[in-house]
Amino acid sequence: MEYDNDNIDLNKIYTYIELPDNQAGRFDNSGISHFKSKVGNGEFLRECNNCGMKKSI
């Protein structure tokens, strides 16, 4: 799925279903695989260390 990186809202938590990774394990906005992760309420959340983009897996 290709999309315009300028339209990514870094304040929003995206779901993996609505915005899957173009390259597995890497954030599409920054292209890196370094992220903080936490688990809570039955949800795995990862946040990019570089750009701050968040995804719920």
C-alpha cells in the first residue's frame, strides 16, 4: 500500500489493518526499524524512535 508521507498524522495511532507496513518491521514514514513498544489492554503498540509514528498491531 503506497501513500503520501505528508498526509501522515503523527498524533494518531494507526492500526496495522488500515496502514500495513510496506516493508515488514519498518515504519514507512522513516524507513527505520527502531521503535519503542508496549503492551496493554490486549493491544501491542509500537512507536518509531525517529519520527514518532504509532501503530497498533
